[in-house]
Amino acid sequence: MRYHSIPAVVICAAAAASAGLVVTQVYAADYLSIADAKKLMFADATEFAPYPLHMSADQQKAIEAKAGGPLRPAGWVVWQAKKGDTVLGYVVTDAVLGKFELISYAVALNTDATIRSVEILAYRESHGFEVRNQAWRNQFVGKSAKAPLRIGDDIANISGATLSCTHLTDGVRRIATWAQLALVHA
């Protein structure tokens, strides 16, 4: 009788497949804590005070109309960055869906509602992590809701990261629109 040698890995893979198990790779990276992001965005700040997020139904509708999509502020957390009694600006944290997973990010706003910086806090997708590149995020700096803030218009896309680019840009546009209408009332 002749015995054939079958590698153990083939046997295990066949057993797992027949049991309905699927082996996948998990991609997730936490880049910055919220506290670290706030300090990075406003290094001179001595305090980050919670800032209440109050919007009337009319304000929400106006922001949605201007931002070009539904407003989802339930997940937003806003802080006022201060140095002593001087307000330096605001930090807003949010999360948007990449392709399948959430991307957590923070937007720093100056007191005139211009974007100071955008930081990626956590990225959980297997592709598209290039949105964390400083050069891509720098496209937002100095812009406000007065700019289009749209992929293919004033924000460049990254090949292979189209959904991440689009959804982050949409999220930043909503935050910038809120800041323009709610913080500076313009």
C-alpha cells in the first residue's frame, strides 16, 4: 500500500473551508488620539473647552443645502481651542465610511472658519490609506465653505483611494459649511 504525503496546510485549509470559516486579513491603524490631534493642530493652546453643538432645524437645512448632502452631526465632537482668554479656533472630530469601514478624522478651524488642518485619527480599510499623506490633506488648508471642496474640482483624487478621498472631502465640506454658517454667521 502506498501513502501519499499531503501537506498539513492543505488539510487545514480544506477543513476550514468545509466548516464555512473564512480567513481574512484585518487592516486597522490608529494614528493619533484625539488629545494628541488637538495638541498637534493647536500647539499654542492651553485649553480645549467642549463647545456645544446647537443647530436649529433651519440651520441644519441651510447647511445641508450648502454642503450638498445630509448633515450627520450626531457623531461630531467640537472643542474650542484657547490660549488664556483668546480663542484660537475649533477642533471637530467626525467619522465617515470609507468603502466598508469608518475613517476617524479631525478638522481644525480658525476663528474665521478657514480650515487650519485635517488629521486622520484612525483608518481601518485595506486600501486608500494614502489619504493620510500630508500633501493630500494640505489641499484643505486655508479653504472654507466658500471653496467647492469637491473631488475633481479643488481637491485631487488618489487612484485606489477614491471612496476614502470622496467621503473625507464630503465630511470636511460639511464641517466647513457648519463653521461658516454657525461660527461666523456668513
